[in-house]
Amino acid sequence: MKLEPIVISLLDTDLYKFNMDQVIFHKHTDLCGQYFFKCRSKGVVFTPEMAEEIKAQTDHLCTLSFKKEELDYLRSIRFIKDDYVEFLRLWRPIRDYVDIRLEDNGELYIEVNGPLFSAMQFEIYLLEIVNEVYFRMKYDYAALRRSAEERLDAKIRAMNDGTYTFRFAEFGCRRRLSREWEDEVVRRLVTETENCVGTSNVYLAMKYSVTPIGTYAHEFVQMYQGIDKIPLAYTNYYAMKDWYSEYDGDNGTALTDTVTTDLFLLDFNRSMVNNYTGVRHDSGDPYAWGEKIIAHYKKYGVDPMTKLLLFSDSLDFDRAQKLYDYFKDKSKVSFGIGTFCSNDTDEEALNIVIKLQYVNGRPVAKLSDDEGKAMCRDEDYLRYLKRSVEFRLQREKARG
């Protein structure tokens, strides 16, 4: 079973990939990165036919380059700079950076290894490919599509009858059922409801004239763990400092949980609080997290109603509505909803990730506020990172 090309535009990725890459292009071109694929879903087996199709789709991906109209669109985004767009005019995905193979037990192995400014771009494209290949080749795709349509119809009715009153962005690239289905989801959400304020998918944002949404991911903070001169427990500080330097206060929603939110808050000082428009939640109890962030704003005399709490951790629409009802009178609130927009069918979606694990040969890790989300290929390093974080937290607590 040979499929049509899955990725047909290099804009078919999350906005934050360009945001992060621009900082790397301007400040850290000396960094090299290794990314590894992981399927967190239990009992998933990939067939040899799936693996061959994933390889073929990756071959096709690496024939693509940016078109003039795509570069012009990127240039129209207020914080994307001309020199970076000119770099993208020359850039293309390089197939030699990607190793794909099937293990004897049916597990899929994917490694991306290359200059960080180039290797980082593969993540979303590869996840899009793996998802679509898996769901088209394992199941009756037409039946999945029908169930997805029924569920989307129900969500749109609930938005239009006032059951769902919150605003959200579609964050579904990485775990979508298919390219054509995510396209249909975004088209309907932005034309048939008032709730959807944009999408993380840059191609679909351009196609439907909606706002592309995103700032940065865990990998951006992780990469600073691979820079020799930066102490591990201060990586958030240096990441946020570089981000502010690059964007001058624009594009300012900070991700809190790469090395735990408690450590993040030590670096989220008065200057950072004022310079960033808000923060994003991606692990741990969202209610406890929101209250902690609100208390932090109040400590610096900042009205939380002027700042954004963006929730994005495995949200469905009912959970988002409950969070909105709880926080709407305490802060600005918005949501990024992924899988439950782009791959909500009668079959369970895959929980797959491609995570940065080494920078310049040094291990890096995400600790998260949920221990189950921690990911590191070097257990000794993970323990060392945890000790570094705990030491700084204890020292700051002792100082009062």
C-alpha cells in the first residue's frame, strides 16, 4: 500500500519550530543535536510495510524546499526576521540526518542527528508521517474518518449552543489522523465557530488567513543544558534571556515545566514577569499550577488579569471548559488543543514523541512537573540534573 505524499509543504509544521530555530540561527549555530523517537502507547507494533512507507515519505520530505509565497508569508509574521527567511530560502531537510529502522520486536526506531538548526525541524514532519502511515495502514481509514467527522460535528454544535464558551488554538500537527483531516478540522473550526482563534500549523494558518500560534517548546530550554558555561539549574534563565533578546518582548509566552515550574519561578523575576505576556502549562495538576502562577504575579504586584494562562496538556474540550470556568475571573485564559482536534476517532490516538536527548554530545533532559513525562537516555545524567535542581531550590529556600 503506497500512500500519496503526506508532507507537501515545509510550512506544514508548528510555528514554534521557526521561532526557536530563528534564535538558534542568530545565537547558537555551533550546537549539534540528537533526537530520538518514542512511542509511549503500550502494545503498538509497526509492520515492515509501515517502516518502508515511513522511509519513502521521509525521502519525499527531503526533496521539498520553501516556495516564494511561503517565504513571503513567513516574512509577514511580525517577529520573523528577513535574514532568517533568507536562510530558509537556502535550507532543505537533509536525508542523511535521519536514521529509520524497524526493531525485531516491531518497535520503530528513529534518530535525527545533525546541526541543531537543521535537525530540530524534522520533529513535526516525522511525527505527521508516522501517524498518518500508521492509521492508514492499520485501520479502515474511511471508517476512522467518519467517526472523526461525527465527533467534530458534536464539538461544533457544543461551541455554537454555548456548551463550550472558551477560546482555543488548534495544536494538532504532531498527532493528526492525516494531513487532509487536519485541514478539514481547521477549516471548519475557523469558519463555523467563534471559538477557534488560530492554529499552530503555519501552512493552515496561511491557507485560512488565521493567526499562527506558538512560542517555544521544551527542547529550547533543554538545549542550554548542552552549553558548557551555563550551570544546569540556570538553563531557564539563559533561555528566557536569549528569547527576550531575540524578540524584544514580542512573542512572549514562557513554558514553565522543562526543569520544573518551581525552578522556573526562581528565574521568572520582576523583569521577566513584566516582559512576558503569559505562561504555558504542559504537565502536572493544572489547577495547582494556575494558582501558583497567579500567586507569583501578585507577589510582584502584577494584576493576573493582564497576563495569559495557556493550558496545553492533553486537553479535551470538557477539561478545557472546566479550567476556563475556574480561572476566567482570575486571569486571561486560553488553550491549545491537539489530539482531540486532529485525531479524535473511535480508535485511540498514538502517544508518540521525538525528543532532544543530546546536545554537542552531552545528554539533556526534560524533568517536567509530571515524573511520567521525564525523558532522558542517560539515567546518571537525569539523576545529576535532579540533584542540581533540588540543590538550587533548597539553597534559595534557605535564603528566604
